[in-house]
Amino acid sequence: HAKRHLRGRTVIFSSELEAEIRSRGVIETLLRTADFDTEMELVFQPIVDSMNEHTVGFEALARWQSPRLGWVSPADFIPAAERIGLIRPLTQALLVRALAAAKTWPDHTRLSFNLSAHDICSPDGILPLIAIIEKSGVTPRRLDFEITETAVTFDFARAQQSIAALKAMGCGISLDDFGTGYSSLSHVHRLPLDKLKIDRSFVADINENPVSHKIIKSLTGLCDDMEIACVVEGVETRAQLDTLRRLGCDFLQGYYFAKPMPGAAIADHLAKDRARLDAAQGAKVVA
Ligand code: C2E
Ligand code: MG
Ligand code: MG
Ligand code: MG
């Protein structure tokens, strides 16, 4: 009986594995012939000031609507694009569109854009991106490039050069998903960072798990000491917001404030945000 049970488990395991490998193959095959102009989209998620919940900028997040597979998560297709060598043209196509969107926003509204390992670690990988930024007419001071620790470890010397080139233009650099992967404080120490983005895994149980609370508390202290801004992603509840504000986090992002939205919804979001801030300030003046 045990043997049959064991055999059953083995079969289930290997067929799941096969399905996984097949679907990876399918994503790669369809991505090779995907028309980035029509199938790829960007949505934008607000990043807010923790003190007044006012939107200070948006993070651009890629979406793939495959005619064959339907909606595919960037967690699946970005790594696939990296594996098949398509990430650099994809990044370039997305950056052109993100900057075109940012150009229509108010001057002080920032754009955060995610870069992959290949974008910053291939020889001269950063040059086409710099050309795109220059051509866009968007002030580099309004831009933040998000880079994960895993991406910089790919080729640290080259990553440092790419980051230095972006910094020289006036762009900001954020270290994304901090606390996951091969985290190392030496990255914080050796890279010219403007922001540290604390991974959402620490936020989920911040009010239930004293360890998560302590980790965020010490990371905000680290950011203060290093004089870099602290951004926390994945804020889903009012209780999490209250705790993070108390811990001195500078900027917050998450479903509690807003889900990622299409570019067409941004003007309306900013108008409502402005009205809410004006009403709050009016109330303070009266009081
Ligand atoms: P990320 O850069 O850490 O982006 C944050 C992710 O958290 C997004 O997932 C966002 O939708 C999700 N998120 C935001 N608020 C909440 C929340 O309150 N709760 C929960 N559970 N999730 C929240 P998304 O859009 O699926 O993107 C996943 C990852 O894919 C991104 O993680 C980023 O690493 C990568 N990615 C997305 N767009 C691009 C891109 O254009 N280029 C590159 N290289 N990577 C991208
Ligand atoms: Mg990001
Ligand atoms: Mg992140
Ligand atoms: Mg701080």
C-alpha cells in the first residue's frame, strides 16, 4: 500500500514538474514572437508620503496580455525574457512608454522604473537607456531606478558603473526587495543609494510578529544613519500604516493606498489626491 502511495506521489510530482517546465517553455516560445507594442502594457502604482498619504510618484509595473496565454505575471515573464536574451529590448520598449506617461504628469511627480540584471550588468547595457532618457525630455531628477540585490551580484563592478552613469545624470537609485535573496549590507555600503525598498514579506505580519517589527525598525534606523529614504512596499491595512509611520518610514506603497492603475487613470487619481490634501490642510487652518 505504502509503495503504491509512494509511487502515486512520485507520478504526481514528476507530472507537476513537467507541466512547470512545459509552461516555462511555452512562455519563452510565445515571448520570442510577442509584439511588445500591442501585448505589453504598463500599470502604475502610487508611492505615498507616509506622513500625509499624498502620492509623490508612481512605480511602473509591466503587464503581458498574451493572445494565447491571457494575462501572464511579470514574476513569470521577466525571468523568461532574461533567460532568452530579450530583456534588454523589452526594458527599452517599456522605458520609452513609462517616460512618455511621466511626461504628462505634474513636474514634481516621480517615476520609479525596475531594471533587470542584464540591463545593468551587460557591457554598455546602460547606454541605450541613457539615450532614451535624454530623448524623452523628462528631467532625470524625477526618476528612480529600482535595482534588486540579486541583479547587482551578477556583476558587481559593472553594476556599479551603470549605477554611477545614471546617478551622474541626476537619476535616483533604489535598492528593491531589500531583505530577500542574497541580502548584504555591503550593497548598502558600496552603492550610491537614494532609497531602500523594504520587501513586503516583513510588512505582512508586522503587527503580529515581533521579529518582523524589529527588522523594519532596525532597517529604518539604518536608512536614517545612512541618510537614505526608506520605502516600504506591500502595505495593505490601516494598522500596518500606523505602525510604519511610527517607525519613521518615509514612503509607502501598497493596496491600502492604491492598486496599480492604467496610465489613463492617473490624472484623476492625482486630482482626488490633491483635493483630499487641500481639504485636510483647510481643516487644520480652521482648527
Ligand atoms: P516589485 O518591483 O517589488 O513590485 C512590487 C510588486 O508588489 C508588484 O507586483 C505589485 O503589484 C505588488 N504589490 C504592490 N502592493 C501590494 C500589496 O499591498 N500587497 C501585495 N500582495 N502585493 C503588492 P507585480 O506587478 O506582479 O510585479 C512583480 C515583480 O515583477 C516586481 O516586483 C518587479 O520585480 C518585476 N517587474 C514588474 N515590472 C517590471 C519591469 O518593467 N521590468 C523589470 N525588470 N521587472 C519588472
Ligand atoms: Mg520595484
Ligand atoms: Mg519590491
Ligand atoms: Mg528615515
